[in-house]
Amino acid sequence: MEPVTASMSAEPTPLSGDALLAEAMGSVAVEAGARLSVAVLDTGSGRSAVYGDGAFDTASIVKADILASLLLRAQDAGRELTARETTYAAAMIRDSDNASATALWEAIGRAPGLAAANARFGLDGTEGGDGTLWGLTQTTAADQLTLLRQVFGDAADSELDAGSRACLRGLMGDIAAGQDWGVSAAGPTGFALKNGWLPRTATGLWDINSVGRVEVDGRAYLLAVLSDGNSTKAKGISMVEAAAKAAVRAMAGAADS
């Protein structure tokens, strides 16, 4: 009897999380000229993956970062948010109100204040927008996943205290009707999210982003899906939702294998 060779007995090498996610993104239709980047974490297994690179305009997803920065500043000062800050925070996250975002952008010290908080959160690929242009903050999907871990991950690993985390979780879980699209397509019940959408004046093309937490079949996932170069808002949303579903399927399949 011939000896079993290594080539005959070797088990296939499992794909890395990044490779699995890249394979899954192959099923997502992306318009010519559009870009897509995704980061996902299975909170149960701790397995994470990132697809795509480069920086993207945040549009309104930066509002979650603005509120996290404000809450961190309040913690440092040993105080609660003021009544006005609380009102602005609710309108900014639930309704994506821009005037409220501008007020809180000023309160945190604009881009330098955001940078100071993000240095503590572990975001190293995010740069605040110039002056009052908070929506043109640049970020990466990996950084957005890091921020989500500050809010929804293990408390011991977060710069935010229990009250601050509860504030963000509560507001992101109570998004206004009509804004509950994006990553929620992957888990339409029990989600918490913040979306961003912005038509660029120079090109007429759309930035469409969605970040948050979803639950699927008893498992929780943190998801960040960033895109730009979309010809319409509707097409961008469709792509982001398809990417969110594909990412969760890939991570769920990895956990089951």
C-alpha cells in the first residue's frame, strides 16, 4: 500500500476573514465609477474582516462620531450633557438634523476636537472636515468599525462609560421613519444605525454610507458600509444594502464552518 502523501491528506486552508468578505462582495453589483468598502465584526466569535480601502466622505455618519466626542468631553469634565446638548443630540442622530450637528460640531471644537477624541477611540484614518464642513470628514470602513466597537463592543475596551454608550445605542436604535435603511437590510429587527447621504456638487454623484449593529439568527454583527460615485441615491442605497447582506452571510458562514 502506497503511503499517503501530504498533497492527498492535507486539508484545504480556510479562507481568512478578509478573503471571505472579498469573495462575498463579488456578488454585489457596483456601478462603473463607484467605490465600495465594508468592515464587519461578528461580536460572538470576535472574527472581523475589511474589504476595500481608501478614505470616503462621511456625510452624516460622522454625527455618531460627533456625539461620541461630545460625550467623551462631558465625561472628562465630570458632567452630564446639558438640556440643549441632549436636544441637539437626539435631533442629530434620530432625524439627522444638520443644524443640530453644526451646533455640536462647534461644541466639540470642530475637526481638532474630533481628532482628539478619535485618538483615544483608536481611529487613525479619519480626518475632520475643514471649518464647518463636518460632512466632508474623511474616514475608512475600518475606522468606522473601530468606532462601533467603542459603542457596542466590550465595555472594558471602550473610552465611553456606560451612560455614554447607552445614549448612543438608544438614539441609533430609534432612527426616524424613512431613515431606517442601509445596514438594517441585513437584520431588519433589533438594529441600531446611522446613515449618511450626500450629493457632491461638482459631480452630481452620491456618497451613501451606513454604519451600525444588526442581529441575525441570534448573532450580533457590527457593520460599516461606505460608498461614493453612485449615480443616484436609490442606487447607492441598493448597493449598500446588498453589501451589508453579503457581509453578514459571509461571516455567518464562517462561524458555521
